Amino acid sequence: MAKLAGLPIAAMAMGVAVSAQAAPAFELTPKVVPLARETSLTLQAQPGARFEEIEHEVRIYPMEWRAGSDVAGVTTVKVRPEGGALRISHRFADEQEYLVAVFGNDPKTALASFRVYAVADDLFSRRPYRGDLHQHSHHSDGKESPAYVAAYNRKLGMDFMALTDHHKYAPSLEAIKAFEGLPVDLRIFPGEEVHPPDTGVHIVHFGGKFSVNDLFKTPAYQEGVEQIVASLKEFPAGLNPKSYAACLWALEKIREAGGVSIFCHPYWITGNRYNVPEALITRLFAEKPFDAYEVIGGYWLHQTESNALQVARYYEEVAKGNRVPVVGVSDGHGVHRGLNGWYYTVVLAPSPDYADIRDAIRADYAVAVESLPNAPAARPYGPFRLVKYVSFLLREVFPAHDALCAEEGDAMLAYVAGDQDAVTRLKALQGRVAQLYARLWARE
Ligand SMILES: [Zn+2]
Ligand SMILES: [Zn+2]
């Protein structure tokens, strides 16, 4: 509730004065409601607070106001408290954020104000899951064990993750095995960073059933690349056919493994140049043989230029009509060095099960989020509709989610350090994010 302290400023901007100390005394549920359906909202007085036994006024302001008047679209409902709560019913007409302000005796100063988001059915049936799809353990050039990295991901508020060590799939399985059969809500999926021998392009393989790196040692790889090269027509100058063919072959194998293939950090500056030649970037965007584009991640504060270029490239491709699913990833090489938690993906999926996460990413239901140290707010990148909605979720839902995850992450870290009692704690903590979501989303 502490974050409500930040709301009066926004409320003031909408012409609603809110008395600062009263705000945390009340809670509004649900926060996410279905579009254009009559929905009950409950304003509950919290312990130590109460509504006066008078008629209250609840005003509902749409964020996207209509031209011609700054109060157009505002709904006013009069209601008396019952059992310590105000209950109203409202039909939210547009997919957007609403401010709900409650007034008692003073019609100018709100007792409290809240945010509600109405979404169409395709989004309403989904929940937000935060994940990191690209990071390393001490089995490649990271610092910690797979189990430790996984536990720390939960502490950082991840709902799902994969380890993606360079050339290696086995460490991701080690992370899964470390928590097998334990009461842990973090979903740990397989992964690897794939480095085809004939190209400098880095590809993340997230979630598939077998190692693609291992296939490069088999004759099938060279044969496959030669076949692809032979089949390619019209090759522009500056493009190396073998490099492109190696990408296509690896991306196809990731698909065969059932994984999500991610085109990684094209504007990473390495050896005094960008990681991927411009002609190859252009060809990959034109053909889109990958499932998702790593639009942000993996860069220190002094390397913002790489992310800026990747973001600009994304919006330019989208402006051309190209649909490009995105992910944000830490590409962390040690969870205590930064990066982990700075960049991540919020996927809107029916569940955190692998198939749902994979399908949601491929279907463009994901945004990449940048959450840099000391930044006042996180910054999502992706389709405009999702950026708006996820901005609301990051502000109104994720703080409570993150507090639950942090506690579970501490118990997971204790378990990794050998504390067997941590299993009892984990059992007691299991299922809490699902319960939070059940409370904050309107019933279907
Ligand atoms: Zn890489
Ligand atoms: Zn990496």
C-alpha cells in the first residue's frame, strides 16, 4: 500500500485533490476488470480505518479523456457503506486505465483514489508473468551455480526463467533438477545460448527439449548449411551466405526442439563493431526466421547506445508493417553484478506453463522492460496497447507480486545454502502470487 503515496500527484493532475494520510486506509478490488461488462468493485476500509455512515460519492475518471471537456466520461455514483465497505457496480466502456476517487463529507478532497484497468477478453483471460530468458551460470562465463541463479531470479521477482549458458544446455537442466519436487512457484525452463560455427550471430534457445549446440558436432549441420546455401537465390552484397544459412539451420532446429528462438543483441559493440553485419540484420528482419527479438538487455549503464539502436530498429520495423515479437533479457553474468533484474520480459499468458509462455511470446503478447537502478519507473517496450497496460501493471500490481517473490527467493537461496527447514517455509509460501492475482482480477 505504501506506493499509494505516489498517487495523489497523479490524482491532482486530473483535478482530484486527495488527502495524503487517508490513502492507505482503504483498498479497492478488483484492479483489472473485463471491458464492457457490469463489474462489482469493493472499497474496503482496512484495519484501523472506517467509512463514515454517510452517503459517499465515487467518481470514475477515464485516463483517455474526450476532447472538448476535461470532465467528459466521468461517472459519479452515490453509495453508503455496508459492513465497512463501499460497493459499486460499473461498466467500463473502453480498454484503458481509470482513476476511481472516493469522497466523503468534503466534495473537493478525495478520501482515497485508486487505479483500475479495463481490458478486452483476449487480455482479460491472461495474467502477467515476469521472466528472464537469457542469463549465464558459472558453467560458462557467469559467476554462480545454476541453482543459485534460479533462486536469485525468484528474489528479483521472476515468475519464470531459463539459464542459457554459451554452447551448453546441461546447466539449464541442473537448475531445473535443483528444485525438482519442491514447493516452488518459479518456473524453471531449459535453455542455451546457441553459437553456430559459421556465424557470429548469437541465438538464444529458450525452452526446447534438446540441445541445439550439440548438433553442430554432427555431420547433419554441415550438410544442412550447404543445402541451404545451395537453395539461396539473389544474395545482396555484404551478406555472407554461409553465415545466414547457419542462422537458418540453428533457428529451424530450435523450432524442432519446441523452443522459442531469440535473435540476440545485434547492436552489441564487440571488437570495435556491431555484433551482426547490417546486411544480415536487414535480411533477418525481412525474413523473420526467429520467434522473438531481444530488443533490450545485457548492457551496462555506459552501453545504453546498443539498446537505443535496438529499440529504434524495432519501432522502424513495426512502422514498416513487420510484426516483431519482443523480449527483454538480463544476459546476466553474475546476479550480484547488476543486469539481472534491470531488463526482463513481461509475458501476458493464460498460465505460467511453458506452452502458454511460448505461444504468448510468439503471438506478440510480451513486452520488454527496462528497470534501471535509481530510475523512477520501469520502461516497457513493445506494442503500444501492451505498453500502456503493462505500465499500469508494473505500477499497481507488481509491487505486491515482487514482495511475495522476494520472500520465496530468500527461502530458495536458504535451501541452496543447505538449510533443509527452508522447504517447510517454501511450502507455506506456495501459491501466493496466484492468490494475489485471484484477488486483483475480477472474476470471469
Ligand atoms: Zn550473446
Ligand atoms: Zn549471453
